[in-house]
Amino acid sequence: MQIEAIRKASSFISEQINHQPKVGLILGSGLGMLADEITNPVKIKYDTIPGFPVSTVEGHAGQLVIGELQGMPVLAMQGRFHYYEGYDLDKVTFPVRVMKELGIASIVVTNAAGAVNPELDPGDLMLITDHINNAGANPLIGPNNNELGVRFPDMSTAYSKDLQDLARRVAGDLSISLKEGVYVWNSGPSYETPAEVRMLHQLGADAVGMSTVPEVIVARHAGMEVVGISCISNMAAGILDQPLTHDEVIETTEKVREVFLSFVKQLVNNMKNN
């Protein structure tokens, strides 16, 4: 990872905005509608930003949206990048490096995930309390640049305890039943087999998806605070006797649109005082 590339992308973005974003938002499949709530937005297509890859997944708009959400200056990724798209993990996580260079100290990562724990239901919002990297890859493999972070970063608090507490308070204030659990990252793009789902549950996973963990690892390497929210979009393979499709993911996230929007907007609003 060349720090010059990070600075070039950061400078390109800075030239187009009039304020300093304080919170980064990474919006997963079907969840990009949150960026539509941003006021006075500046929209920058990924393919115009030096060094940025291009999102190829349906349901991902492929742009940065920078403005204010509930009075908080934010930078939102309306669509993210995935390992399964063929990008190296330094490309997948490049936007997180750019966020750090822009001065962003905290990020909210969201995703659509399949329920491994049968006590979860499609439409649930799950606070990510920890994760399991089950993809056999790590974005920090290779030479380490000490300007970006330490060689061996601690991951014992990958998800900020303070921001988790804040998320719980916000959910309580809004009377939202916020579930909690461990998210596991598999590379995809194939969904898991029923046997793999049973294995993941035995390992302690509650939900599974194809994103998030690389970005969180890099954010923590960079010293950023992270809070993670999964929208449970479907039951993982074998729990119900039905095939899995990406259309189901989009359909479920659309159904929980209002709850998701109100929750994350209020969470970001409360981060102003956190």
C-alpha cells in the first residue's frame, strides 16, 4: 500500500468538499438508501477518484456521498468493495485508509448478513460485538508501513465498547429490538453449505457475510473506532428448506428500511457527543 496513493485520493476528495467529515459510513447491500438522507450532499463517483476500485455488485451505487447526517459531518460509501469481486484486500480496504487520511476517527460499518444462529430472524438488526475471519486472508499481509499502523495490531476490541454501549442506548430510546452477536467473514461469492453453517454456529458465529472484516481490521490498524451493524437478510443455508438468492437480501433490507434509517441516523447524531 503506497501512502502516496492514499494522499492523492484524499487530496482529490478534499478539493471537492467544504467541510471536514468526522464519521465514515460503509453501507452494505440494500442499505445504501441511508446516503440519500445526507443533506447538502457532494457525490463523487468511485471511478473518478484516483486509486479507487469500482463496485460491481447489484444494489451498490458506487459513489461517495459527503455532507451532514443529523448535523454530523459524514462521508458515506454508497456501496463497498469485496474480495470476491477479484480485488486484492488492499484495494478492498483502500477507502478506509483514505477516510483516515481525511481525518475521520470513527466509522459505522453495515452489512446484510445471513443468520447462522436460529434465534435470529430476517429483518433483525444485529449489533456486531466481535468477528471471526474465516476467509483465510488478511488485508495486513505484506510489508507494514509504520506510518499507517503497527505491524501487529491488537484486535481484542475490534468493535468499540463505548460505541456498542451508545448503540444499545439509542436502540432502547427508539424501542428497537437490537440483537447482538458475532459476525463471520467468508470470502464468497457462493453462499455457505448447510454443513458449513452448522460448523460456523459451533465456532460461535451468529451471522455470516462476505464483507466488513477486512475494513474493520484496517480501521483498527489505523487507530479508528468502529461500530458494526448487520441487517439479517435471510436464514443461512440448511436452517430453512429453501434456496438462497441475492434478491432475497435486497427485498429484506427494503422491508426494514425505516427502522434501519432511524436507528443509524440517531446513532450518528449521538456520536456528536460521544
